[in-house]
Amino acid sequence: MKRPLFFLNLLMMLAACSPQVPDITQSVENAPSIFPDYTDVTVPSNIAPLNFSIEEKGDKYVTLLTSGSKKVTLGGDKVIIPAGKWNGLKENGPITVQVYVRRDNTWYGYREFTITPSDEIDPYISYRIIMPSVESYERLSINQRDITSFKEKVIYANQMVQDESNGQCINCHHYRNYGTDNMQFHARQYLGGTILSIDGQLRKVNLKTDSTISAGVYPAWHPTHDYIAYSTNKTHQSIHSIGNNRIEVTDEESDLILYDIRNNAVSIIENDPKQFECFPAWSPDGHMLYYVSAYYDAPFDSKRKDQVFINYDRIRYSLYRKQFDPDTRTWGPSSILYDCASEGLSATLPRVSPDGRWLMFSMAPYGVFHIWHRESDLWMIDLRNSTVRSLSELNSPEVESYHSWSSNGKWVIFSTRREDGAYTRLYIAHMEKDGTFSKPFALPQHDPDFNRTFLYSYNIPEFMKEPVRISPREFASFISSTQAIPVGYQQKNERNYE
Amino acid sequence: MVFSAFSNFPKRDFSYLWKKIRAHAHARNIMSRPKKELTGACLIFAALLWAVLAFHEECFLRKVEDLSLFMFNGGFILDSLQIPGGILSVAGSFLTQFLHLPWLGSLIWILSLLASARLTAKAFDIPSRYSAFSFIPAAILVISNMSLGYGVFIMRVTDHFFGPTLGYLTVLIPVLAVRNISRRGLKAAFIVFWACIAYPLTGIYAIAGTLSVGVSAIRKRTESGSRTVILPVVSAVTAFLIPLVCYNFYTSFRLADAWTIGLPSISDTAWSAQIGAPYYILLALAVIAPLLSGLLSGNNEPKTPAIAVQIITTAVLTITVSAFWFRDSNFRTELAMSEAIDSYDWQKAVDIFSKAADSRSRSDAKAYDARTSKISQARSNDEIMDITDRFESRFFEPTRTMVMYRDLALLKLDKALDQAFSMKDGGRAQKSRTQIPMAFQSARQLYLNYGLENMCYRWCMEDMVEYGWSFSTLRYMAEYAIVTHEYELAGKYLDKLSSTLFYRKWAQSRKELTGNTSLINITEPYRSIAPYMCFENRMSNDMVKPEVFLINHFLAAQPVMATPEYDRAALLFAMRTQDINSFWERLMYYVNSNKFDRLPRAVQEAALLYSSLEKDVMELQYDKTVRDSYDAFNRYVNSHPIRSLKEASYPYCKQFGKTFFYFYYFIRNLQTY
């Protein structure tokens, strides 16, 4: 008899400890200040809990999440929503969140805000973790995150291979059609090469040939055929002695090449000596290659590099496209899609939506490496009628740069420095039917203050339908034990498509 | 009751016990005096070491602390756990922060060294007459830290002062623990268990401890004549396999490093052997110590008295430690000036420089006398040159870092153009085999205070990438962000510092400023940084040479909105280049923007010298003392012919060391780094 009473008492005590929604409150017209800002956002139906911190001053906090008949009450200024309860709430439709804060013995009830579950999103993303440094790269890793939870794993880290005197930079992870059996990234310097997984088989290649200016840099894997388009770049960086933009990354030369995976050979796509061609991106059908290009006419002499830095803010890139027949590997002529340079603007990172209608890119007053340009914003062009607009609903006064479409075209993930101006964070936004976007929200983290305390940047967010299955040790072992195989050179096939 | 108990004791065993007690008493009798003496000697040495560390090496200890980091937050600890030895690193970083108060940090360290000696003696059964040998690991740990010198700027870990000391203590744990386990199978199980648990926490120290247990078993086997090889084999196999297995759970190191992970790491391979050697010796010693101790125990009839062994061992250890102890007065001065710069105490920085120079005046005079005496006996010019070169290092000469710190401080005090050339100058190389670039030491300080904020950001970031976060980089990143009014960013770093023990208050004081631009504009150091930020943006890179970069920066195109402070700095850097055209150009700007009753003395001297060199004496208002000094200089030159600048430097310096004339003629071909 005593034992059941004891447990009953214990249960009552626990119940007394769990947060209670206060009865009498003073209403506050505004939604509460929370971090990250998840007020009135549309989120994927399979996203991890949107944990947040309440920024309002107070000595006690209660948060009530309601969805249909389901209610979840949580206490504390850090609102950590259990995954099970979160999933239960999402199933019932929009979630209303009301925050109560006790201050000076008075409870204040803030305006409710809504979190609206919508279309599903690809369950995985990958990104590079890097400190926003200038030249050093001691600790780099390409990680994958299950965004339906908070699980994060390393795909490959340079520390698994490099040593004290032989550093290794890793970058440009990229997937074919959101799958991970066909993927690539570059390992630079020590034991370097382009690491390709072709149907799960690893290959390490050296894409530099005598006929190209560098190894492959920014990749675009052909959606239907075994080709990868790359830019080749002679890149330099320098530091702004004063001003908001700290670092400038500029090309001295850049071209486009095509890597034929089956024949292990590269061919030139574009190499106009008066143009800096960069950032290739395929249309979903693989019959059009989009890229950016800037006009720059200067002699190829020893002063070229210095001249590029003197003229850095006059180098502007416009959007181009070029037809391609993947069956015959034949190129048509290039044509300009959007001449933003003539408007005093510079576009980079074109990415076409999976339905082929929209082309999103980032735009700043000059240059090509917009992650270091605070003015950089996301823009979009409707390929059906060529209307262009700045995506003001996504942009902030700080940088918006790299972006990636989800495989269903309903979501975009993009990198931004909006939180502090220095560290790149990932934000997601839903695309509405009319081509506008809902309010972007930060990639959820288990600790809502994570973004504030984490002293690394997220780089190149890419959606994936599945996780990378090759283990970090397999990559490390392969990179350590394999010489990069040289590639052959193919002639470019050209045809007038008229 | 007691008697009845004893009455049941077998007679044979009772006599055996009695013999043991007598033997033990005898042993105590014999050893009591040397033990007491040794304890006394230990305490005296410990006290001396503490005094030296706390009151003579206090700047070094504070620099070690400044370049380390410990935060009371879960993220910091979790981040440390991403590599085997992470817990040791956290514990080491926790203790390293107490070097902020050198008397306290050094006291904790010395106590841990004493503990290491005590436990070494116990773990390896070092015979009492050789108990001084148990201080060998402590001596190696002292050498590893105090021989570091400039290496402190390139250490990749933040716990190197305490980490290896704690690591060594953990090596002894399994050795001591196994002694209390009687069954062989249990011992083997324990050592496997220990390696599994300890390797993720302590890295290489777990491997060393595991191997040491195996070697202890070999010793026991030799002594007891047992044939069992279980424990040595299990230890060896465990030490090999556990890192191999654990490697699969990490992505933060190479497989080849799995057996050395947890040792202090550095970014420069040229320093690897120098810095890594003590740790490898220490761990090798810990592994073979049971055998060495066994050899000592086997020496039944020692010829040398115990006290002599102790004295000789202590003397050898003391001499060895002293020989490896990094001693360089310039390094010490740099560290002290660096601290003053960190706290924006400009006058203190200048005073430290002056004191360092003044303190060497007597030894300079002695060196000069000795050199003169040698030269008088020389038979050829080559021999004179050789003697001059050999004596060069005996004269005081500041490093470029000292000069850069001093010039910055003088500019902030608005005394640079009067005093910068009246103080000693030069470019003495660092007293170390490999030179550490000035950028690693002082770039963030120089760039922050000269208003080159993006360069300050660059060096903070590079340092954070290369060497990990430190109190110093977090502070300077916060300062950078406050100067550039990036308050969210400043808050990020200040939040980190708020969770530290000794920088909490500093962070709080800075937090009160963030967001209040008008308050920042009137608060030091920001008030005195702002006037330097008047230049137009241009693309630049310092190529790891801050002095050259600063000269080029200030002598580049004149800013449209140049401030008096900027023009003063530009004129100073122009005078440093000894380029006559640059001087005249910058003098014009200086005269236009600055208000003064009389031109600063060094400027007058430079103007007088340059105009007379150009045979076109500019009609400026020269002080009579300046003209007289220049005339005296010329007379002295005529009456004291110069065989070589190096040789003539000292007597000329005695007469004219405080003039720009001396600087112009004698401070030549400086190498910055």
C-alpha cells in the first residue's frame, strides 16, 4: 500500500515541477524576440525540431506549442523540443507558439507566432566546415547532416591525411542529381587530386593538362551523361586594407573545361583570353550549360596579377549560357543571358531549379567570390520570360552567397553571414508557387545558441537524397595510397545550333 | 584477547615477522637521515624554482597563459574530445590558466612536479639511496617547458605547460594500480581495460603506461624467476592494437599518428625535434624505468655513499635544467613590452625598453674594454674584424619587435619624433635556431593599434586556424570587432571570454561598450586608434612581414583625410627608411597637419643632416643644441676615423647615440623578419 502512494506522490511532484501556462498574463503585442528567429516561418514537414532561445529578459519562461488538439508545454529560456513531441505537433498542421515570460512577478504573454509545416525536404545536406581565415586551413572537414535530426558525420577531414609539414586543403564537394554514389571533391596540395566516386568506385585524377590553366575547380556534374564541367582558375587573394569587405578573391585567368569520365579526358568549353569564365551549372536536361563570365583585357605578363588587384572592383561578371548535345559532346555558341555587368553589377553561382524554370545566382557590385562581399544578395531570373529580381525576402544587409535547390525544387538552402557578418550560417526557405520565397530560417541545431558560439563557417551547402556511404577512413586510405591519374586531352566539338 | 590471538600464531611465522620488523627498523634507521636531508633539499629546490618562475619568468608564464585557453562551457570540452588525449588537454588547459597569476600557476606546477617525483619513486620501486633519480622526469618536464623560448608562439596546443605533466602522472596510474592486483589474469584484464578507457582520454600517455606495466612485469619475472609472459605480451599487444581500434572512431588525425597522439604539436617542422625530444625521452624513460630501477636495486654493495649519489644526481639535474633553460634578455623584454601593449600602457612599454637598454650599459662598457684590449693585440685587419664579430653579441641591441613596440608606444604618447631616435636601435636576431616571424609575435597588436583592422583580423584568424583559439586571439578579435563597430561579432568573442576565469571582467567591461559607438569613440584604446583609420582602401598583403608592410602602408599615397596622428606615424616611418626624398615628402604633410612651437628634435636633426647631405641647407628653425650637436658629430668624425661601422659603433653611440645622425650612419642594413 505504501509503495503505490510513494509513486503517486512522486508523480504529483514531477507534475508540479513541469511548466504550467500562467493563468493571468499581461499581453504583449509583439512576438517574442527569439534566436534563431523562427517566428512565422514555413518549414519542411520532415525537419528537425526548431529549438530556440528566448531573448526577452525574465526570471521564468513558459512556452506553449499547440497544433490542433496537441499541446506541448516547455519551460526555460532555451526551448528544446523533444523530437517525438515535435513530430506529433507537425503531423497536425501549423504549430502556434506562445511564449510567456515572468518579469518582476508579472507574467507577460507575447503574441503567438506560427510554424507551418510544408513540403518535404531532402533529408541530408553536406557542407564544408572552415574558419573564415585568409590563407591557413589547418582543420577542414566536409560533413553531412541529417536535417530530419541533429546527427552530423564527417565525410572526409584533411586531418586524416595531412601532417605538420604537408597541409591539405579540401573543397568543392558536389553530387550528381542529389545522389551520393556519384560525387566528387578536391584535395589540394599534399596527396592532392580530384576525388571522384563513380558509381561507388573511387578515382583520383589530376585534371591539369598542358592545354588548361589549372586543374578543375568549380564543378557541375552532367545530369544524364558522364561528364563534369569545371572552371579552371588562377586564383589569388588579397586583403582590403580598410573597409567592410576584408578579403578579396580574384581570378587572374579562368576558363571552362569538360571532363569526360569514361574517356578520362578533358576538353575546353570556353577559353576566351579576354573573358574570365567561371561557375558552370547544367540545366536539368543537360542540354544547356549556364556560367558567368567577365570581360578583362590585359596583357599576359608579370604585372597581370597586380593589375587584377588594382582593377578588382571593375571586374564584373554577367550570366551566359551555351547549348550542348551530350550524346555527341558537341557545343553550340555562347549567348548572354543577363548582362548585369552593364548595370554595374556582378553575378556568380548560377544554379537552375530542378524544373528548369528558375535560375538563382548571387549578385554584388563587382567580383566573383561573393562570400567576402557584404553587399552580395541572392537574385533570380525566370528563364521563361527572362525577368530578373533581387530576392529581397531572402536577403539581408550581410552576405548571401552559395545556394542550392532541393531535389523537388520546393526549398533552397543558402549561406549567409547575416548573424554576425563574419561566420557563414545556413538558412532554408520555401519556394511558393508564384516564385516568391517564405521567410528564411536557420538550419535547426540542438543547442539554439550553437550558431553564436560556433567559431567555424559552413561552406557550400548541398542537398543530398541519401548519406555518403563511403567512410572517412576509406577516403583517407584511398587518398593516401593512390596517385592522381593524369587525364588526356580531347578536342572540343562545336556546331552552330541554328 | 590480544594475547590469545598471538598465542595461536605459529611460532615459525612469529620469528619471521619479528625479523621483518627488525629489518625494517634497521632500514629506517639507516635511511632516515638521508631521507630527511633529501626532503629538505627537495623543498629548497622547489622553493628556488618557484621563486625563479614566479618572479623572474613571470612574463613568460603569462604569455604561455595568454596563448592558451580554457572556458567553462560544454562546447569547449566537447571540441577537445574530438582527439585522443582531449581530457588531458582540457585538464592541462584548466591548470595553465592559473599561470595568469604566475605565483599561483608555478606553485601548482611545482607541486605536480613533486607529485610526479614521489609517484615515480613509488611506481618504479626506486631504491632510497637513488631517490634523487625519481626527479629525472620532473627535470625533463621543466626542460620541456623552460627551453621553449620563442617556440611558445608556434605551439599548436593550449595545454603544453601542464598537459605533459598531467600526462606523465597518468602513465604512473596503471603501474601503481597493477601492484595492488595479485592475480595475473586480473592484471592482464585490468591493463586492457585501462588502455581502452585511458587512450581516448590521454592518448600516448595511456600507451606509455600500458607498456610500462608490461616492462614492470618483465622486471618482476626476472626477479622471481617466473616464466610467465602473459602481462608483457598483453601490454605490448594492447599498446599496439588499442590505437588502431580507436582510430576508427575519430576523423581528426592520421593513422600514423595514432601512437603519438596527445603530445604537444607544433606548426613548424624545424622546431619539431627540439620541442618534441623531451617528451619522447620522458615517455621512453617511463617505459623502461622498471628495468633501470631493477638494475639499481640489484646493486647490493654500492661503493658510493648514498648522500654522494643524491648530491651528484641533483647537481647533474640542476646543471642540465639550467643548460636547457631559455635565457634571453631581449626575449624577456619583448614579453614584458608585449604585456604593456596588450594593456595599452604605452609609457610602461617605453620604460621597459629604456630599462632594458640602461641595464646593459655597464656590460656594454665591459665588452667594449675587453674588445679594445683584444683588438690592440690583433695583427691584421681580418683579425680585428673577426674580434669585432665575436664581440658583437655581447653588446646590447634590441630586436625589431622591441623597436616596433617602442615606436608604437612613443607614437601613442606623441613622443616618437622626439625620442624614437634617442633610444637604442638595431635588429638583433632572436636567440634561437629558427627565427619566429615578427607577425606571429606581434602582428595583431601592431595592426590593431595602427588602425589596420582587417590585417588584425587576418592574423587573429590565421593564428586561430594554426594554433587554436587562445585568450589573446579572442581578445584581439573582440577589439577588432569593436573598432569596426561589428557588435554582434564582438559579442561572440566576448561571450567566450565571459566563460573564462580571468578575462570575465575584461569581457564585461567591453560588453558595456558594444553598441554605443559614441562612447567607444571617446574611450581608449579606440579613441587613439581611430585617427590612424583615415586612409583609402587598397588591396594589400603583408607577406608575413609587418614592419615592411607598415612602412609601405604609411608611405603610400597620402590619404585625403589624413590626420595629424597619421602624418606623425608616416614621418616616423619615412625617417626609419633613411630615404631622403620620403622624409621631405612626409615632412611637408606633417608640417601642414600638425601644430607645434618647434619641430621635434629628431626631425630637426634629420632635416639638418639631409639638407647638408644634399648641399642645400633648408631654412628651418633649428635649435642651437641641434646645430651644435651636428657640428660636434662632424668634428668627431674627422678626428675619429672609422675602420668599420661595427667597431666604431660603440664609441660613436656613447657620444651621439641619441641623435638621428648616429641612426643614419650606424643603424644600417637591418633585417626585419
